[in-house]
Amino acid sequence: MDQNDNIDETKMLRDIEGRLGVFGRERGSLIPILQMIQEKYQYLPKGALEIVGRHLEIPSAEVFGVATFYNQFRFHPPGRHPIKVCLGTACHVRGGDIILENFERKLEIKEGETTPDQEFSIEKVACIGCCALAPVALVGETVHGGMAPSKVEGLVLRIEVEKEMRQRAGKKEQDG
């Protein structure tokens, strides 16, 4: 983590602390507070769990325990291209778990993690709602139905090529 990341996290934690004033200090506020943080920052930073524990006067381990119980909460920032692989019944029966394994292998991360360059994250979900297209992966906001292991590499490669093209176009603009 470089110094800018540290400054950004400090700013984020101060913001979270400032937002807690609208919540009471009773245990019933725990999940709404965690949902607020998740909605604002897309994940729950470790330092935020400690701040929430202090606010509610409960151990941060208890906050962590509640947060890990619900699969709606993330503990790592999502990548710029979040990948959600459906493992609902229709997708599971048609090989959704194999699609997930292929994304993990290609990106060299496990489900729930983000690549070191912050480009990709992988998450398994219970249902995307496109059962007729099973197996399905959601890359950003785009639904990819009829997924096959052979399509995984192509999807990732396309995103990487598009990024490189944007970078080259930006460099030409700066040079020109």
C-alpha cells in the first residue's frame, strides 16, 4: 500500500465516523450501519469495523462476526471490472462452478478477492435472474449468458485490450 492509499483510507474512515451520528447506539443499528458503509464504499474496510464497534460499544470481533454471517458484505474493494458468477440452481447444473474456477485460474485470485492491480474482482452470487441463459456471469453491468470455460479468457482479454486502447488513445492525445 502506498502513501496515497493510506491517506485515502484515513479520509474514508473519518467520513464513516462522521456518518455514524445519525444512527443510534443500540445493537439494532449494526446492520443498517454496515449496509450504509457497503453502499457508500462498496466494501467494509477493517478500520470501519473497529469504528462501528466503538460507536455501538461492542467488540469489533462481534461486528466482524455479524458482517461475515451475511454474504452481502465484502471485505475487499471491488475491482474496476467486478465479475459475478451465478451459482443458482440453473447455472450450477450447467457448470457455473466450472466457470467460477476458470475466472479464478485466469485472474489468479479466489472468489471474494480483487486482483493486485484493482482491475478485477470475483464474486459468486445465488441468482442473477437470467436462468434461461445459464450459466451466466455478470461483468460490470453486462450479462454474459451461455458461458463456457473457453469464453472466460476471451472476456478477460477483451477488457484488457480495451484498457490498453484507452491508454494509447490518452497518450496520443497528450502527445498530439
